[in-house]
Amino acid sequence: MKPFPGHLLSTYGERLTMLTSQAAKITMREVSTMIMATRIWMILAVLVLPLLILSCDTRGSVTTRSRATASFSVDMTVVKDYSAGTNIVEINFERNGIPFSDAIITLEGWAVPSMGGGYYFADSPIFPISSGLNQVTFASPDDDYSKSITFEMPDSFAVTTVSPRYNSSADYVTVRWSGSGGATGYILAVATENYYADGTIPLRRILSAGNTVFVVPDTTFEDFAGDLVYAVYYIYLIAFNEGFGPYSGIRFPVPEGLPRHAISDPFGFLQHGTAAPLDSIIVRQFVRR
């Protein structure tokens, strides 16, 4: 066998060295790339892991509410009732259209108790409702929400004259009362205690603030058939400011068409009024002896 030419061996050796060097460079570049990618993934993992933990924490989903979308609505009635000797606050409160019982609602600094189902109620002679300006505050701490509204309660007043008080022949009866400062209107009702059973129809009127006298028609003391009904007919008189509505414990049906006092935040209605002490007309048959 002939010996391999020396110049060819030299050429092949150079090429082999070149290829080996290029392979080493490629290998080092790949290793560097892998190391860099690994570092980036580690950094991303450190940043993303706390977010994943928070998103999976069910406790936050129970107690934290969306502050951006929360809206509140209310239907509230406040009554200073001298006929029953008590003060009444009745509220239906909603958050995003759903009854909301976790609000803190205060009137002149006194909390109105939550009864559940978005219903808040107080009925007490010591609850602080006064004639003149009163302030109610609606708050939801979880939503960072707190709004206060000031409203004016009409002054105390009373019936001054019932003529004739004792009525034996279903005559017209004149009722007079003292004016109530702060009132924008009055509700007058005359009804028996058992009007739903004795066939009488309660008299119900909405009167302007300038009225302090009303003549009760004789038909008030008759039943559906036009027969006289002997009974005690109670006089209910309420002074309201801007709006009023029915409430728990009211003893007569309110007239239709009552104005309502609209508010914007929370959205809804705030109705308030002062009830005068109860008075009466007595219709009975007098027997001469």
C-alpha cells in the first residue's frame, strides 16, 4: 500500500480542527440560550405565583365586593307618631338590586337595626327623631361607601275642634287643627276601627299645607247600603314634607296619589311625616229618659 500523501493529511487535519471548533461554538451558544430561558421562566414563576394564589383564595371571594359596580337603592319612611307615642323608622335597602342586610344605617347617630333580607326597622319612643332637620347616613364599609341625607320633619300639631263631636243623626262634622311648621301637605282620614268588617268606607284626603279645616261629609258615617253605622270614628291626621307612604302599624289605608320624595344617592325614596294625637267623632243613638 502506498503511503497517504502528507499534504492531504495536513489539509484534512485543518478541516477537522475547524469543524470541531464550530461544533464547540454551537454547543456553547445552545447552552447559553438554555440557561437564559431557564432564568426567564424562574423570574416569571416568581411574579405569577402570588397572583395564582390570590385568584384561588376563596376567602377573598366571600368578603370582598366589587367597589366599582356597587349601586344602592332605598325605600325609607320615618314617622314621629304622637297618636301612638312612638317613633318609627322603616327601610328597605338594596345593593345592586339585591336586598342588602350588611349596611350600617344611622339616624342622628343611632343605628337602625337590621332585621335581615335588606329590611331595617325601629319602633321606639326614645329613637332620636326630632322636629326640624334630621340626618340619615347609609354606609357599606366593604364598598367604601357612605352617603348622608338631611331631611326636615314637620312640627308637632293637633286637632283643636271637632264639631259636633257627638253625632246622633249623621250630620256633617267640622274638624280643625293647628298648623304644622315644615309641612308641605296633610293626610286626613276618618274611619272606624273595624271599617273592613262593618261596611263603612274610610274617608281619605290629601290636603295642601295651607288647610287647617275640613268638613267631614255625613256619608262617612254610613255603610254600603246607606244605613247609619253607630261607632267611634277616629280622626287620623298626618303632616308630611314632600312625600309620604304606608308603614308598619298604620291603622288606616292611605289615600292614593300620595307624593313621594325621590333621592338620588342612594337612589330611591325618603318619606317622612308627623302624626297628630288621635281624636274621634262619636256616632251613636241617644235615648231620652
